[in-house]
Amino acid sequence: MSDSPLPYDVIVIGGGVNGAGVARDAAGRGARVLLLEAGDLAQGTSSASTKLIHGGLRYLEHYEFGLVREALKEREILWGIAPHIIWPLRFVLPHRPGLRPRWLLRLGLFLYDHIGGRKKLPATRSIDLRHHAAGGPLQGQYVHAFEYSDGWVDDARLVALNARDAADHGAEVRTRTRAEALRCEDGLWVVETRGEDGQTERFTGRSVVNAAGPAVLDLLKRADAEPDHKMRLVRGSHIVVRRKFAHEYAYFFQLPDGRIFFAIPYERDFTLIGTTDLDHDGPLGDVKASDEEIAYLCEGASLYFREPVTPADVVWTYSGVRPLLEDGSGRPEAATRGYRIDLDRDAGAPLLTIYGGKITSYRHVAEAAVDTLAPHIDALSGKPWTGSKPLPGGDFPTDGAAALKAAIKLAHPFLPAPTVDRIVKAYGTEARRSV
């Protein structure tokens, strides 16, 4: 067993979006940070999202106005600091007779446009699907629709870039390093870890941040701490099929059971359809879409597209487990996507736990977590900063991607346009050093 020579100011456990965001924020404020992840960065929930930076339009009907407002504010902040991996996407919401009335959809979209401080994204407009590109792939019964704005994100890369920026600010990032046990000794946390090769190490820290996502309660048990909240694990599954439409709009579809799902342009040649909401009580290591979930998504898509979607059309599926706060909701889709940050000092040193949350709010959650720790950790002397400093490769204007692609194409004329597009969306301005 090897020991770290000096205590870290903050040991973050969990290499998903919340953990990587906390590590970045804390390291940038001057703390000595260690980020521990049992698997790989974004290996779990944070790479199994619907790939959206959005306010969560459907949460308005559950009266979660504060949650939606916060997420909508973060939507443009994140676009501003990472315009290479986050970009605007226009969604088409067809009206389906017999479900939510048109006036209610319009009211919800009016709130969606105005409660979050939208500045750059275009507003909602009513459209006639008979004369709109998005109407072509749909069944003829769909005539009226609304077009509104949200954003797309490369979710796994968002996590990796936060971890990379944390490392650039001095953090140590350890993947495939499982926190086996935690205990407090002489005012410091002692974290014993085990690597994939079986090697054990011991690290000490002045504080621990539990950002373990679906495993948050399990980590509290390892720390011999009592949870302040109950969690509800909800599985969300997605299917990927060959491209169902050539245009660049995404769809927001309503189902007769009251649920909604998306159909989104994906990796140029595919369409991403999802997600489901089912309570999950199995292991977290190998989460898969069930046959029932695949059939459900295919049937839902077939209610809208002229060309039916069948399980035989599915080329890939992926699933993730969302760690939601247990709020007593009867149906999984109604459970809150909000979060809680709790600080426990009973052990003698701060243990901060993040419960719940969603990818769009990760930066705000991380900032709030570090703000909560700051009075207890002298090294956290800096001010909040992550909302204005770009992630690696994101130091160009939100409308500057075309100019960046043109510059790379000019410098490397042998590169085909799809390759230039892929490189810019992965590396941003760092593409100049990558090609």
C-alpha cells in the first residue's frame, strides 16, 4: 500500500459530469484536488444521456419552474464555454389530437422562452407541417406543430473536457481506481483505493465530495455515514436506427400514455430515439435496454413517422441509470430531476454529497458544491469562475464554428468536409494542434 505524501484539499469520488465539474471548479479556485473514478470517465450515466442541453420542457407540467429556469440559464452559459461540443438544435413538437391541447403547448413554450433569460437562441414559432421540412417524414395527420430551441451536447466529451481542465489546473485524475473504504482520522479523510491491477493505495484529504451518481448511497455506507435523502434509480434506454430524415431538425413526440420522447439527428447517418423511464433495481455494471423498452420506443416512433420503426431496424441501444431524489412520485417520469447538496461534518472533516441532478445543471451544481465547501477549506480562496472560462478548445464565439472549419480546411485542403466537421466538434480550437 502506497500513501500520498500530502493531504489533498478536496478528494472527489465519481468521474461523471458532477464529479468532473467539481474537480475543475475546485482546482481552479486554488485547491489541491484528487478525482477518483472506479471505471472510466463518463462510463456510466453521464455518457448515456439523450445528449441534450435543455431546460426540460416536460418538467413544467410537474410545476418544477425553478428547475427549468436554472437549466435554461445554464443552457446558454454552457454553449458559451463549449461551442465545439454544444450547439443549438431546433425541435419540432407536433400537436397530436386528443393529447395536450395546442393552447397548453403554446403556453408551456411561452414560459420556456421567457423564464430562463434566453438571449441568443431563436424563439418558438408555430409551423404548418404541410409546408415545413420536418413535416415530410411524418404521417399526414400531423398538421400543426411548434418549433423551439434547445441544445445538443457530446455528453462523454463534456465530462472528459472538465476532467482535462481540472488536470490543467493542477488536479490529479485517477481512473480505474475504486474507493474501497473511507474513514476520518485526526481531522482528515483517509480513502483506501484499489486499482484494476489489485494495487492498493491510501490517500488523505481535508474533505471528500461524494459525486458517485447512482452509487451515492453505497459510497456513504463505505464512509459509515447516514444518507440525508432517499434515492430512486430510474433506467433510461435509447435506440439508434438508420437515419429517418435528412433535415437537421429534432422531434419532440407525445405518446398516448402521457410520456414524451425525442427523435434526434445522430452522428450524420443515424437517428437517436429515446428515452424510457423505468425503475431500476438491478446491478449498475451492465445496464441494457430490455426487449419491452425497445418495442415501446419503436411503437411510439411508428405513431409519427410515415415509415414504421421496428426492432429489426435498431442498430444499437444504450441505457443509463439516473439517480433521482425520491419524492414520492408514483410514475418514474414524474420523479424530480432536481438535486440536493448536503454537507456532513459529523465525522470530523467535511463530507459533501450530491444527490440527483441532470447534465444541463452540472456546472451550477459543481459551483454550489464548491461554494458550500469553501468556508471549511482554506485553499478554496478563489471566486466562482467556470461560467465565463471556456473548456479546452471552446475559446471561440458561439457563431464561430464555420470560420474555424474554413481555416482548418484552408490549412489542410486534403481533409474531406465531414472529417473537418468531426475534428472541430471534438477539438474546437485545439484542432489546430491536432491535425
